[in-house]
Amino acid sequence: MIVLHRDGLRIEAAAIPELDGSCCVTAEVYDGVRMVRGYYRHVEVTAEHHAEAARAIAEELACMSAESE
């Protein structure tokens, strides 16, 4: 699991392996204890790149959240 803290928000992201070797990344944005946004994406990467995919999506979500404020 990846946890980022940006602009008062906390982003938690994790890559869940799929049977075909790809992964699904789930990410949530929290403002304090309240979840304000959830995100899900299927990613075609090999198992050794799952953590990198989770971090990239967490960073992308952090940027999207900052822009929407």
C-alpha cells in the first residue's frame, strides 16, 4: 500500500494482482477521516511493477485532487 499526504489530503493506493499477471489499483482520497473520492483502474503491468503502478496512480490522483480544489 502507498500512502501520500498532499495539501491536507491523504491518498491511499494499493495494487491487487489479477490472475493474468496484471493488477487493479484502488485508491482513496481522505480529508481527515472522511473519504472524499474513490478510484479504480486496471493496469497491464507485470508483478514486479505493481508497486510502481500504485505509486503512479496515487500521484496522479493527488494532482487531480489538488486541481479540483
